[in-house]
Amino acid sequence: MNGLNINYEQTILLGKEIMFKAEEFDDVIKKIEEVLENLKLVWQGNDATKFIEELTNDTMDMKSYYNVINDIGILLQSTAQMYQNVSNNNMF
């Protein structure tokens, strides 16, 4: 059995790229929230309330997705670093 083979640099880079995409996604969420706040100022009534509540709930879900995406990036980076440390410490 050869053990686990991993390209540490590529895995760390992939983690960083995923975290960057998560930040881009978070920026979109913030823009949506800003639009919703502006919309509240100009649109009143039952339809407006329902629409804004639905999108507000959706943005809360999106924040959860952002957290998961970001956590995946962090996990990839930390896992690659841990395996690299173990590999370096086991070299003869």
C-alpha cells in the first residue's frame, strides 16, 4: 500500500480559490441586502412586505451557503498543511 498522495500546494491553492469565491458570493449577498433596504424605502404594502420578507429569508440561506463554502476552503487548506507537516516529520 502506497499511502496517501496529495499535492499540498495545489490543495492549499484550491482552498484559497474557494475562499475567494466565497467572499465574492458574500459581496453579492451584501448587495442584495442593500437593494432590499432601499426597496423598503420606496415600496410599501402587502406585496412589498411579502416580497422583502421572502428575499430576506433567502439571503439568510445564502449566508449559510457562504459559510459552508468558506469552511470547505479552510478545511482544504488546513488538511493539506497538516498532511504536509506529518509527511515532512516522517521523512528519514
